[in-house]
Amino acid sequence: MTARGHRVFVIDDDHSVCRGLARLLDAAGFRVETFESGAAFLSRSPPKGEHCLVVDVRMPFMTGPELLDTLRAQGRDSPVIFITAHEIELIEHEIGQTPVLHKPIEGDLLVRAIDNAIASLDRRPTRRARGGRR
């Protein structure tokens, strides 16, 4: 079993989804924060350390892919796992290569996807050497 304690940020406009995923991930050993919009997540200071975002694809005002674009434009490369109740074929152009899990979400699959996303941080080339923008 993977040592946990990493932070996971769940961003979904459905309060019951946030609450349910928070319970599941907390039981799996993650430290969880939930947000009911992309704007709410962006209003917090950027997370430090190893973490992962679990983001609903379809939300009002700012979709999951729009949140991801905003994060990337800010130079934030947090690993993201999209969740959706919609058919992948209908949203493929929006999600690119980002992993997607279907609602209702199977707990073991989500935990494994988060572990993999966080582990991928160790395999990424360091981007801090480029540019110096703030």
C-alpha cells in the first residue's frame, strides 16, 4: 500500500459529490479540501507539496477544462483527474490527455488514479528552470 497523507483537492459544484469523495479519500489516508467551484479553488493560495486535483468537467461559470487552462496559464502544473457523468466522446476535445473517471466513481479506481498522478510528479522534468515570471 502507498504511504499517503498527500493533499487532494476535490472541485465539484455538487455538494454531495464533494462530501462523498472527501469521506472516501479521507478514509484512504489523504488530506482533503473541497471546493464547489473553480473560482473558489483559485481564491485559495496555491497548494505546496505533492497534491492532486479531482475536478468535475461540467460546472457552471468555469468548467473543469477552463480551470485547468487557468492553472496552466498561471504556471501551476498540479496533476488533475477529471470526473464526469457525461459521455467522454462528447467532451474529448475539452479534456485532452487528462485522465477521466465516470460518476459514480469506483473508490479503488479513484485512489489508484490519485496515487499514480502524485507519483507522476517525481517523473516530471523540473519546469522552474524556465522563465522567471511571477
